[in-house]
Amino acid sequence: MGKIKIIIVDDEKLIREGLSIIMSTYQDIEVMGTCSNGKEAYEYCKNKKVDLVLMDIRMPVCDGVLGTKLIKEAFKAVKILILTTFKDSEYIEDALKYGASGYLLKDSSYDLIYAGIKAIIKGNIVVHPDIINKMMIKENNDNDINKVKQETSLTDKEIKIIEEIANGLSNKEISEKIYLTEGTIKNNITTILSKLSLRDRTQIVIYAFKNNIVT
């Protein structure tokens, strides 16, 4: 596989340039360019092939939530990793709802950001532990797996797949862990999404934490 082509989106020039310099030191990352808001990132993706957008949330003109929505609606294959100091759970859930694959804090180490990029390209979901603690507040603490199964008709196998998705595993990794083909895992995920009326695996992760399937 060739280099991962990324763009960096932040309204602060120093942050854009600093991240660009650091990320360019990783041999398998190619920083294609930088943008100052989500609209610029969307326009960039229209004109050049981008694998991943490393994007801030709070920006003038077009913030990271709207930028995520615009990019993912037009370019489903482009991955988005939100990188910010802002911990508001509403922003987090909106960005993930629109298709972001991860959410890290700007004070994360560069190696953690790099690892997050690699994980997302592999199809995993990346969320900083501090954000999970804030975001995944249990809405019904008396929920347990048996109650979830009764209310949703999820099978034991489907519950196990949900657990592994929430643990950050890709379809291939889940298939190897529970000894099912990758195609079977994909079919089960489709069934899970239908039973829970969810859109994608990111929403499965949120559901898993909120309903105590994982803690």
C-alpha cells in the first residue's frame, strides 16, 4: 500500500503548519495540504484524492461538524479524524453521527495521532479515553445484556460482534477472533444495524457503551 494521503484542517495557522511538519516525518504519511475550515477541506477533496482528513471542530465559516457532513456525503471513502481541544459531547456525537471515524484531543501525543490515523485507515474507530468518559454516560444503568437481548432480539453472536466493534476491532480482526468468515461478520453487522435502527458501526459503538454492553 502507498502512503496515506491526508490533509490537515484547522483555523490556526501555527497548528496547521506544526501538524503538517510532524505528520510528514512518518514515512507512510503524505500531507497533501492544509485548509482553514471545513468548506475548504470539502473543496480540496473535490479536486484531489484524499484518504483521511485530520480536522478541528471549532472553526469559523464552516466548522468540523458541517465539514464532516459535507465531505462524507460526497466522498464516502474519505476518512475523518477529529482533532480538537473541545470536549463538548454534543459536538462529538454530531461529528460521529455524520461519519467521522474518530475523535482525539490536540494534547494527544503525535504517536497517538499517527496510530489513530493508521487504525482508522484499517477500518477501526478511534476515540480518546477522556472523551469516552464524558460521552458515554450510561443512560440506563439498570440495563444489562439480557434486557438488551429481550428488547432487540439480538443473538449472543450479535452481542459478541457489538462488543468487539466497541473494542475497536475491524471486521477482519473480529472474524479471526470468533472464527467466522469476514463475509459472515459483514452480514451480521447489517442485521445488527437493522435491528437497532442504526446507520453505521460508529453508532454501534455509542449504543454499546450507553447500554452497558461494554464498560
